[in-house]
Amino acid sequence: MYIDSKICLNINIEKHHSFNTRNFDIMILGRLLITDEEDLTGIDVIPGEELVMSKGIEDMIERIGKYLRYDEERVKIAKKLV
């Protein structure tokens, strides 16, 4: 499923704020990960360079639209770890 997607979303339920292991699958496949804000303590990833974090639903919707319009920017972030 991830390999056929340009953008993959990770939306945590309210009680979960840690980095889900499926996020690594998404990033290593070279797909853009957009996630809500998460605690990245102990995880060696750089928001804005290797994934995108949003501050809420409206912000996430705006970012999805942006990265669907700007392929080059989306691919640059998505391919950072590949």
C-alpha cells in the first residue's frame, strides 16, 4: 500500500504520541510521511528534512495540498533516507 502512495499519513490517537514503527517503513520506501506532532526523543530523524510534522488537522490538510502540488519538494523530503 505504501509503495503506491505519494504521501502517507500517520495520525495518532490522543493517548499515543510516540513514533510508530510503520513510519520507518514509509520513509525507507521513499514516500513522504506527514504525521501529527510526535515525541522524537531517541529517534534520529529530522522533521522538515526527512518527514513532515503537522500541528493539527487543518495544518495537515494544507501540507497535503502543498506537497501534492510541488512534486520536487515532496520527492526531496521523501527520498532523503533512501
